[in-house]
Amino acid sequence: MIDRGGDVLMLLGARTDADTGCVLVYRTEDLEHFSLANTLATDEKFGYMWECPDLAELGGRGFLLCCPQGIAHEEHRYQNEHQCGYFALEGDVASDARVGAFEQWDYGFDFYAARTLRCADGLEKLEIYVDGSVLEVFVNDGYATMTSRLFGSSERTVVDAFDGAGSFCQMGSFVISEA
């Protein structure tokens, strides 16, 4: 539920009768009576179900976060069973918004159901650090944190990254030392 000061939006991950993923946007003023305000979907089929929807706004631009299921694997993208990423939005999510291209959050296997955190003052800040075998994520200067271990091998000493179009780059190198 997202309070927009006067009305509240509810996002529902959905699957159409044609097995196409989408997000249904409902609006309410009283938390009892809801009406369908918009359906967010791609022009071409993109998976059969979009789970765990959330909205984020950064720099005045809206983004739909979700987890599409049923995406065909590609060489460097969509290797997870179910994906996690975002669509940039154009327009008002509760009326005429349309989604842009889908971008994955990561290309690993352990990230699902991304959620945003909103502070009372509206600040949203994300910092990510990788140090050896530790991944640390800080939201809003430590308001929320997440730490995970990375398990590499001595044969692999670079971090590979892929942009939304599948282009490859190496972000840097590191040394994995035996403990």
C-alpha cells in the first residue's frame, strides 16, 4: 500500500488469462472500496507472472520494482529461476503510466523481492560495498542494512557486470586469499 496523501494505491502482481505478467494498480480513499486505476504491462509478453511489486521514486522519476517469472534464459541475463529488477515508468502510475525496458538488479542467484524503504523526510539512499567475500548494503545511512557472504574461487579474480542490454564489462579486480 502506498499513501499518496489523499488516496492510497495497492499494487498486485498478476497473471492474465493469456499467461502474461502484469501489475494491477488499485486506488482507494477509505481502505474499504478499491477500483482498478491502471494495468502496468509490456507491449510484448514478458513472463507469465510479475510478483512482489513496489514503487520507488528517485530524482523525480518513478520505477516499478517486481519479480517477473517465466523469462527465457539468455547467455548473460535471466539466469535465475525468477528474476528481480525494475521498469522505469513514464506517466502517473495510477492512471496513464507505461513501463520501459526491464533491468535486472543483479545477475546472481540470491536476490528476490526487492523492497524500498521510505524515511519520514523522504530520503532514499543506497550504498553497496564489496570487500573480499563480504557484500554489505546500507539503506539511508544505515537505517536498514544487509550483509551477505560471496563465495569465489582463486581462479576467478574479477567481478563481471552486464548492463541491461547484455553488454559485458569488468568492474575491477580483487584478490581472493586463503584464510
